[in-house]
Amino acid sequence: GGRFVLHLIPCSVEGDAEFGTKLPYTIAVSAPGHESATSVVDVKWGEKNEATFRLHQARFVSVVGVVKDTRGNIVPGAFVQLVLVERDADSEVKTLVPGVLTDSKGGFTITFPLSRHWNEFRGQSFLETRRDGFAPSRLDVGSDPRRLTRPIAVVLEDGQFISGRIVDEQGSPIKDATVVFAPSGETVVNPVSVKTAADGTYRYAGLAPTQYDVLAELTSADMARWETTSLIRKEVTPPQSGVDFTFKRRK
């Protein structure tokens, strides 16, 4: 029980390994319901090698809550995600726990494994929530979400909008171009984006009243057809309409 066999193909920097050569291999082992384990094993080429991995049974923690608007109405279909942020003097590392959508009653449950990493975690945890028509929310839930004992109440404020149109130099609409909205001066892992309609128009109303970098992008398949760069950036503060972009076709 619990045994496995790996057939490895050794290769050294100089070429094929010779018989009896020891080569380091990084081997990762995972199993349902357990924490994964990774270890560097010195494998001797041409012989039977054995290594033991100890997998700790995973425990899980759930963060629960409800999302409402400022009038107390429930907000179904909102995307809720737990973000873990660790900082040092030179960098910031973000870990995203898979997000969920709120149910018909505005409720959500985010479940994640309680790994040994938590014993060394030194940072902050944030609950990020967004829904079209509302301003995005970022709620500080402390340094250790394992200690949350009560449901979290998320309140979404009405969102601001940015709209416009993407066309070529003749005024013809460009369909399925991507428009990305990223808060200026911030590093966003997964910024919100929309596609243009058949008439080249776009609109998104789930923004906060702050400055955004609005980026218009063409698909990679269309890039060779355009003389203008495939990406155009503008700085915009919502609410704002008429944020238009023009791409020039290659002759």
C-alpha cells in the first residue's frame, strides 16, 4: 500500500549519464485529501533506488459570508475571492484562493486546505468581491482567516461606469476587441475586462470612483492586419463615456 514506481530518464549537463552516476531529481507526490510533498532525491543511475515520502492529511477551513448592496438587498452572482498577501522589503507575493459565486441568497463559502504553510504565514488576508454594476470591494480580514468565527458581511456600493467604442481609421467597428480596466498605480493579478459588441461599443459599470488605466487590445490573430500597436492605453476616472479607441489598418 502506498508504493509507487517511477521510471526516470537521466541526463547530465555533459550528456547521457554513465552507469553508477548519482543525479538529483526533484520529486513531487500528491494524493487526494493530503498535503503534497516535494523532495530532492539523489538517484543512482542503473540501480534500484528507494525514497520515502510522508504525506500529512489535509485539514480544511471555510470562510463564509453574505454579500449585500448599500440598501440591504442581497447580491447573487458576485465573485468572491480570498487573497493572501505577504510582503518584505523588496517584494510582494499574492496567493489566490479559488473564488466562488454568491448563491441566490447572496451567500458564499470559500474552502481551502489548512496546510503547514499557515504556521509560517506573515501577511494580510483580503476578501475581494466584484459584480457588474457595483464598485469592487476589498475587505481586510486580518492576518489569519482561520480565526474567523462569524460570517463576513460584504457591502457593495453602486459602481461607476466607463464606456466607449473601438473602430478603425474609417470609423468601422471592431468586434471582440478586449478592453481592460486596471486601477492606476496598482498591481492587479486579474483585472476586469470586457469584449466589444458587433458595433464596436463597450461598457462596464462595476468600477470604483478612482483613476483607471483603460487598455484596448486586439486579438493576436488580428495583430498582423494593423499598423497601429495592438494595445492602446488611456487614463480615465469614471463615470466617463466616449472613451474611444482607433486602430489603423495595415495597407
